[in-house]
Amino acid sequence: MEPLPGGVPTVAGRTPIACQNCANAKTGCDKRVPCSRCAEKNLPCAARFARRSSKAAMRQAQAREAFQSQLAQIPHFQQPQTIDPAAFMDLAPSKAEPEKSPQTIEAVITVDGSPKKSPPTNPSVSPPEFLSPPRVDALEELMHIGNDFVTSDSTYQDLMAWPEYSKGLDFPIGLDLYPEHIPLGRADMVMPFAELSDMSAASEPMTATSSTSSRGSIHTRGTSILSTSDLDNGVKPGELTLAAPTDSSIPEFEVVIAAEGAWNLARCNPPLYTGNCPRTAIVHLECLEQKSKQEGTWSSLEKYLEQVDWDANDLASVVPLTSRTRDKMLAITQSFLHKALEIHRGGINGYPKPGYASPGDFNFIVLPPSKILEYFLRSYVRSLTVYFPLVVAGCVDPNEMIQNNQASTLLVLLMIAQGAAAMPMAEARYLSAGLTETCRISLFDIVEKDVELSADPTALRCALLFIVLGAWSGDKWLMDIAMGQRGMYMSMLKHAGMMDPQPSMIPTFNNSTSTELQWRAWLHREGQNRLVYNYVMLDQELSLFHDTAPLFAINELQCPLPAPEVLWSAQNSEQWLAAIQSYYGCTTNVNPQLLNSPSLTPSLYDLFQDFLHDSLSRRQGSLSPQQLRLILHPIQALLCHLRQMLTCFSDVLGARRTASRTVTRASTLSRLEEVQQLLRKWFELTMTYYKANPACPVTRCNLVLYHLITLNAVTNFPEIERLARKENFDTTAPHWELSLRHKRCIYSREEALFHAGQTFRNLRLMPNDRRPAWWSTAMYRATLVVWVESICKLDPNFQTADKSQQNGTGSPGAGLVAIDQLAADDPSLGAYLYSNEGVGVLTTLEGGAVSLDKPEEILTYAVKNIESGFSSRIGDGIKRKLIALNDNWRVDALAGMGVGGGGVGASAGPGTC
């Protein structure tokens, strides 16, 4: 039936929705024919209805009919014209509610005395036993929608109409949008969130239910992250499932563990592709929000800090927080968290409108006490000692940073997240993950709104911290997005002009020069140079552990290298002036042209040229550990490209020789040997510095990177991981398969064992609080190299040159050679590797020996070493991966296939295939 002009059309059981014009414009519609907007713009207008009756509309109609029938039995009853919501605030659930006007939204509809649910729009829900009392004005309380989004005539059914508000969402057909629970986060509701404050190393394990671990996942295209169980039952932060910890490890969310199979590194087990893994970002945000609603959330952290032995340098590295700074930080963090939750929840609710608050989203956060935040900031300073320090004068002043702008506040929060990530406590881990995702969204938002921030050093410094946090977070979502956005932020760095050639960093002084202004200008330029080369170091790490080529080219890095630390750590302009005059000899009486010599402030491009031409002696002073590390970047890039080239040559079929063919496998191998020679030259320079400074943690880190890079020259690590996954593994001929795969994985057995052993040694010598975030990943790579060597020895055809080692006992009188304990220049290590003298072993933490012929013991050795270091999410994930690898490659199963001829005891000694 055609509606009357200007009236609201009605169809039994059908809900009127916005007309097509208003729907396309995404504006409110009064649903009259024609509507006011179309009438004003003289547009054609037609009534539209939902494709099918919604469950809520049908229940509402049934309730209205039942109520009208009850009213008909009451004599002289007069229908009320208006309803005062306040009159029904204390209405009992068992009582029937009177009919409401179209503008009133029913939160609870009573039919036959049983309360029915209203359709929530928040995926975060509480258990049914925590249902809140019915309220007539529930929607007005929960939904804060501005006038620019909907009009006052809009009804709840209009907003939830499936055809209009579910566009772009990848929900399965028939998904119930009305789950059994109401939204979580109401202020009048008790949260049954598990007590995470006790989840420290000594906490009681929290076991997981089996019903959630077997659920699949639905991967939507939006930003929101929900598993299948989330869509069916709602994401319940109050019931976030934690897997049972093993030994002293920190309990972990099941979705985080389930997504580890889709990591972009450490892929030694059958992979789980991104489209099939659960999403985790919303879990961290909900966890951060929920922990803020508990009493005594940070009590375990306070107890932990009471046992910390403070160092004098650590105490002086952070200015104490004032109460005003903490309050301002709390308010800003609250707004950032609200924005992050709005984005992740908006993809499911269908309300991506900025400024919209989802039902039940009263999000508040309680930060840890000031002394805990100060400890996190000190931990941040310690954890990034392997990079160039970016803190002016070696002291973080959060009170000054908070006063500047949003980027500075984000930087403080990311510093706290970085410091918390290095703390072996459950609460610190959850805080770090939640703050990282919160700051990531806000950082991208402020850069998108103000394009000038793409060249701002503070914003780029925030991006650097996020990439470090995300890439080594151990969380699938953060690892992927950090690796994806690193190219974007590194491109911003390039286009900001910070990598271009610059004038000399040595200032010229005269009688009219203001020392304070000179110092401030120098700090600004020096901070940019340090930021650039910290990005270079990060680029080196990510490319090494992800087996990809670095993004920076050596000819792009032409800005001056950072100055000595004595200049950067000066507390004031007078100290800086005295230090710069002492180091460079610049005074008012010196010719400024002599001070502008490029040899005094070279770029990495200049330094690498001198390294190639053996001209480093012309540089003033010796190279610093950070400069030595930067030289590894172009060497690593060259090695990566040569390794990629070698994979293009067939290792079975011989190539036809032609007169015009210049690039061959032999010529590429020759270039590879030249790169290895450069690595040896670098090692000699580093050992010279190391002997003079044996306690330098940066040098120890450099040595680990050197041995890992050299391992890439003598092994093919992607091929090793493919073998570990049994990818294309021929089980019908395991003898031939292992021999063939060993040739593809390890090119030089002796050098592979040497560099793997030195990697173990240097990692174990690092102090726990000075280990880089990727140290467990370095342990993983060295372990897989030794493991592949041992697993291939299970093949009886794997011959040895030394017959005395066939049973793993060595020649009479031969001793044990601990490849992870002996220094690189120890003669017994070389005698074992190149003359087969002695029996190679690994040394356990208790002093025992692990045979290099036992694959399962090698994996156990790595797991225990990772457990002995500081606890991190990525370290726990790698432990689980190594344990799963051991389960996938059981020695008895290999013996059943005919490999090993009876197990590990009959394995052959070291040799080549």
C-alpha cells in the first residue's frame, strides 16, 4: 500500500529504514515519504524496508500485542502519550513494561515473565550471570551518537538493519547478531576478570578450557580482530583464556599461542597462514582495559621492584614524575585507548564513525604508580644500549616531554612499553602489548592528519620504537604490522632529507658566538643523525632474522655518523664546549677550514669506502662499537644479494656454456668468498677493540651479529627451515633425501659448527638486562644449524673421515671439545673442526655435556638456555616452536623409516655427504 505523502510507511513485521538517497549520503533519515532531506533537495524518495523481519522487531511486536491484550482487560484504561524513562528505572524484571513511543528503545522485553536480550553492538560481553538490570533508557545510556550521524527519529532497528550497516563486513551468512550476553564495560556491572596480578613467574598457573582452543577463526578485512568464538559468544575480556604455563613461564593467551604458527620468522614447523590464524590485537586492548578495573593490579610489580638492586646510573637516568604529569599522561592515554578500542570494535559493530562510542564502552585506564613507570623508563634506557642513545644528556625527563605535543606523549608511552617488555612479569607484558597497539593507532592517526609530522624527528622516533616493540613482540599481529609499516616509516625518513650530505658537525666559534645556541643547534642535528643510524641498525636486524634484503642502500647513507658519547652526554653547554674542544681541538684560534675536513665527521658511506680500501687509519681515533656494527650493514646486504643469486643456479643440472654468458655459479661463489674475506677483516678490527674493552656489551652484540651473518654465508637458513617443516620431504627414500637436503642446507660443516658455537658462547656471556630483544631468535638460528647437522647424521650413508668417531666416542685419550665455551682462537677448537681431534659437545647450564649427535638433546639445550634468560613473549614462543619441532622429528619415527639403522646410537660421526 502506498504511504500517505509525508507519513511514515508501515508494513507488518517489517522495519522501515533510511531511503536510498540518505543511505548513500550516510545521513539521518526520518523515513517519511518523501523524507525531509529529499523534499528539501527535490530528490525522488521511496520507502524502503529491511529485507526480513528482525528477531528484535518480531519479539517487540509480540510483546506489544500481549501488552495490548492485557490492557484491553482493564476497564477505563487510558493509553499514556509519553513515557518518562526515570519512572521505570527501578522496574523489576518480572514486571511487564508498558508500551513505549517510537523514540524509546527497549533494553529488555518481557514475554511470559522471562527477560529477553536486546541486540548489543559491542563484541566484548560479560557472562550471563552478570546481566545488568533492565532499563528503559538503555540505548541512550550506552550509545552516544551525535546529531550528524542519526536524527532523533531514528530507531534501534533502523541502525541495526542488516543490508545497510553490514556492508564490507565478511561475516558468514546467518550469523546471529544477537548473542546471549550483554555488552561488557558497563559501570554498573562487576567484571569477573581473572586475577592477572598474580601471573608472575611464581604465579599459580591458569589453565585453559578445551572448548575455546579448538575453535577456528574468521578473518575479516577490517581492522577488528576476532576469532570464531568471539563472533559467536562475544569477546569476553573477563574470560580471556590463558594457556597453562610450563615450569616458570608466564601464562599466555590461547589466541596468541594459536597465532604463533603464522609468525613471519622462526618457521620451523608446518605453517599456519595469516588468513586462518586468530587475531590478537583486540585481546591486548581488552586486557589493558580490564586490568585497569581491578584492585591491586600492580601490587605484584611493586613487590618485584622492592627486590631490584638499583644502579646509580639507572637512578640518574630518569627524572621523577610529578603528579600533574602523571594525571596528564593518564588522560591522554585514556583518549588513545578509547580510539584504539573504537577502531577494533567498530569493524564488528558496523559503526566506524569517528567519535562514536560503542554500547557499554566506558573505557578507563589506571596506569601503574609513578615509581613503576619510572622503573619502566629506566628499563627502556638499559634495553636499548646496543643502539645509539637518543636521550639527551643521558636522562629522560617525562615532565618536559609531556608538555610538548601528542608525538612527545606517544614517545613517553612507547618508552614505558619498551621498558615493560623487558621486565619478566605478566602484568608488564600485558601493559606493553596493550600500549604498543594503542600507540600504533594514534601514531598513524596524527601523521595522517598532519603530513608535516612525517618529517618530524619525534614522530619518527616513535615509529622506531614501535617497530622495535612490534617486530620482537612475539605477537602475530604486531609482528606483521611492524614489518609492514617499517618500509613506510623508513621512506618518510628518506624523504625528510635526514640522510642527505650535511655540513661538518664541528661548530666554528668566535667572540660573538653564543655557546648555548650552538649547543642547541648541534643537539638538534646530532639527534637526527643518531635517529637515522638507529634505523640503519634496525634495518640490519630485521633483514637478518627475516632472511630478506635490507631496505637502505649504502650510497643513501651520507649524513654524518653520530659524534662520540662524551659530547652527546654533556649536561650543559659548558661541558659540551669543553668536550668538543678537547676531542676536535677547535678553538677560536684554529682555522675553520681545517675543522671542516670530512675525515673528522664522516658518513657511513665514507667509512665503508675507507674500509674497502684499507684506509681507516686516516680517521681520527679508533672506531666505536656502533660504527663497527654499522659497517656490517652493507656487507650483510651484499651477502644477501649473492645468496639470492646462488639460488637461481641449479645444483643438479649443469648450465650450457656460451661465449656471452658472464654470470655463472662459479663467479658468484668467487664474489661470495670476497664478502667472506671482508667479514674476516671486520672480525679482526672488532677483536682488537674487544681485547681492549672486554666488558663492552655492544661489542658482544656485534660479535653475535657477525657470526649469524657469516652463518648465512656457509648455510642456507630458509632451506634449513624447509627441511625442519618436512617440506617436500620424500619419506619413501629417507637416506637419499637427508643426504641431498644436507648439501642444500650446509655448505661448510666446519665453519657452520664454529659460528654456531660462538653464537651460543657470546649469547650466554651477555648479562640478562643487556641482551637485545632478538637474542632468543639468535639462539634459535644457531640451534637449527647444529640440529640439521645432527639429524642428517642419522643417515647411515653419512660418511666420516675419522673412523674413530663413528660411535661418538672419539680416539683413545681424546677429550671433549665444548664448541660453545671455547674462544674463537682456542687451538683445540680448530683441531676438532679441521682435524677431527676430540669429541664435540655443547655445555649445559649445570656443566653437563650434550652430544652433537643427539638432535633431541640439542633442542632441549636451546630451550633451557632461553628459559635461563629474561622472559619475553617471543622467547616463550620460540621455546614452544622448538618443543613442537622435537615432537615432529622423533628419532624412533625416523628409525622406523629406516633412517639411522636403529636410532641415535648408530649414527655416524661428523663428515660430509
